[in-house]
Amino acid sequence: MTAQPPHWTPQQPPAAPGPQGWPTNPPHHGAPQPLPPTGPRPAGVPGPVPTGGQLPPSQPARPGQPAQPQQRPVEAPAPAPPDRVEHGLPVVTTETIPGQRIIALVGDVLGVVVRPREPGGNAEIQARTLLGERQLAISRMASMARRAGGDAVIGLRFDTCPVSAHLVEVVAYGTAVRLAAR
């Protein structure tokens, strides 16, 4: 009888499908693995059912070690864009509010959000994140205006600047005003 090399694995018959079409015994390391048959997704199984074909070939981790499946990069899902936020009082970028008469200036108000600096990365995710942070800064500014006795904020502006090597502040600022009763 001839001695077989230590890495030799005898050929196995193809895996028999199990109750939901998945193989019951895995093929040997390094061989492409068949996907389950197509068809409607079985109840309780999340995600799409593969549509046939082969999985990517496995890569050996180091010489003499079993093969490891290839890793696919996974990107974090982008945050959903925030909806328009109601602040409880009018906030406008103009110096007047159509249909309203300003009777008193209360004073300047602002809202600040500090966030980590993110050099590079996905521009769409950063834009959505910045939009959410601006909405939060406006909400904080509107809250300050209400506490000061304001009925509205006019002249809304934004400023963004680095606070340190790792932090950036987002500032929403404007002028709190009192409006004439309707």
C-alpha cells in the first residue's frame, strides 16, 4: 500500500440536498461549493435565495493550513437621510417672515454640534451625516430661542470649523424675534 501525502483528501460524492435544498455534507476544502437550487425563499430564511453558480474559490491562509473562504469587503449601510424636522417655531434664512410682523428682537441664538473629523470615506454617507447634524444644530438653536422668549428665528446661517485635530463643530445661528399676535 502506498502512503498518501498528508494533504491528500479522497474525492467525495456530490453533497445530497437537504430538506430546503442546501447540501447536507460540505465538499472538501478548496473546491468550489455549489449553491442551492433557485426557487421561492423557504419560510423563515432571510435574504435572497442564491440563483445558482459557484461560490468564489477558497484561498489557503498559509502553506500547509486548510483553505479559508475569501472575505468580501462589507460596507456599512448608509444612514437614511433625515426628514424635515419641525422645530416648534418658524426658522427662516430671510430677514422677514412673510405674513408676520416682527415687534421685537430678542437676540442672537445658536445651536452647536461637535462631530469627529472623517477624512476621506464615502461622500454620500458624510453628506447625510452632516445633514443630520445640521438639523440637530437648528433644533438646539430653536430651543434656545424659545427659552429666551422668541417666537421665531430669522437670518439662519451655518458655520463649520475644526475644533481640534479630531473634532469639527457645526454651528447654526440666527436672531430670535417676537412676532405680533395674529
